[in-house]
Amino acid sequence: MTLQITIPAVPSEADREAVLAPLREYNAAQAGDPQLRPVAILLTNENGAPVGGLWGKIAYDWLFVELLAVPQAHRGHNYGTSLMQEAERQARAHSCLGIWLDTYAFQARGFYEKLGFTVFGTLEDHPKGSRRFFLQKRF
């Protein structure tokens, strides 16, 4: 069977899954089942509606923080710290070795470093003229 390269005009979730399925299969064969577990720690308003929070996943013994957002009007009130502390509690409760994440130079590197994270990688010119940092906190 011959394969060809195709570029969909609007990539779909099914397209993503078609790429992810053989990757999952290969990774599981090499490193075992990642035991993927989504993590959501939400900030909610007085009506209980989510307005921000933390989104991540636990896989291969590490918690990856994909998203962390505190509404602008509520920054400086330790919500970000509280979210990260809860993420650490969740990670430890699931026997993780640590937490990793990435952030841009114009975002929160200093915030994460104050929480004990260290830089393990830097991507220059992402976006152009800036940097993206990869940080970890090993327990």
C-alpha cells in the first residue's frame, strides 16, 4: 500500500486522532501504558461558573500543566499559587515524580521559579524576538 501526504483545509479532531493513535501504540510498546489522567482545578465565580484555573494531565509519572489562567482582575490575590499548590497535591497523591510546564518570557517564569521550578530548556525566537521556557519541579 502506498501512502500520500494530505493537508486538510480545516483539521478535525478525527485527523488529530489518526495521528495520535499510532503514536500512542508505539509509546505504549516502548514505555508502557501512560495511565493518562486529566487534571482540572477550576476557579469559579459566586454562581459556580468556571472563570479560570489549571488544566493538565498526568502521564508517565509526571503532571504536565498545559494551561494556567487567572482572570486579569483577580491576579495578585494568590489564586495562581493556590492552583499550583493544589496541582502539586494532586501530583503527589498520584505518586508523580514532579510537575513540568512551559511559559513564554512575557508570561510567568518568575512566578514558577518562586514556587521551586527550574528551567530545563529554552526555545529562542518563540515568538520571534522572545523565548519560551520549559520548567520542572521534581519532588
